Amino acid sequence: MDKIFIPKKIFGFFLFGVTGVCIEIFFTAFYNLYFAYSDGGIPDWGLSGHSYVWMFPIYGSAAFFLDWLMPYFRKFNFFIRLFFYPIGIFIVEYITGWLLDMLTGKCPWEYHSPYAVHGYINLAYTPFWMLFGIGLEIIYNTIQKYKP
């Protein structure tokens, strides 16, 4: 049986897309559970999480952005990269949120916290985006080792 060859960029696009959406579903499930519990509400022990179909190509685009950024980011130590990842993610989140708002009349994630910027980004999520950025870096480095 012949091996099927999938180009790294296509494989990366699907891997980042699936990973991002899955993490978002888990994050929203546990986030909602925590706040329902801490606010004295009824926790959703079914752990219902959600995402948006739009998020798949947005997360998948990391395959292309990281190809362009990683040669520069590798020059910096871990803590500097940890600082830059949320900045990059906020830029992508803001631009895509604004574009979706302009194209569809609504940004699917619309943040309403005191730390929200125009509803497109939430600065309170900075620590989570730091971890997510490091996770993307690990996945990216693993894909780069793949030899068809």
C-alpha cells in the first residue's frame, strides 16, 4: 500500500484548526463550570463547551503565521516568547473579529468585560493565550520534524 503524502502546511492547517477548536470547547466548558460554581449558580456538570465554525480557519491559519514568525521568535528566550504570543494572538483575534463583524454583522465571540477592547479581544485572557502560544510552538516544532 502506498503512503499518502500530505504537505506540511495543509497538515498544519488542519492540526492547528482541530487543536484550537478542541481547546476552546474544553476551555469554555470548564470556564462556565468554574463561574457557575463560584457565583453560587447551578454548575453544568455535563461540561457543555462551545466554539464557532469560524474558529477552525482562524486557528488553522497559525500554520502559515508560524512559518513566517518562528525564525524570528526562536532568537528569543522562553519568557520573551511567552510575552509576545498573546500580543500576536490579540492582533489576529481583533482583526478577524472586526472582519467577521463587518462581513456578517456580528463578531461571534463579543466580549463584554471591563478588559474587553471593542468586544473583539479580552485582555483578561492573556495568561491563557500565553499557554496556548507555547502549545502552538510545540506543535509547530513537532510538525517541522516530520519527514514524508
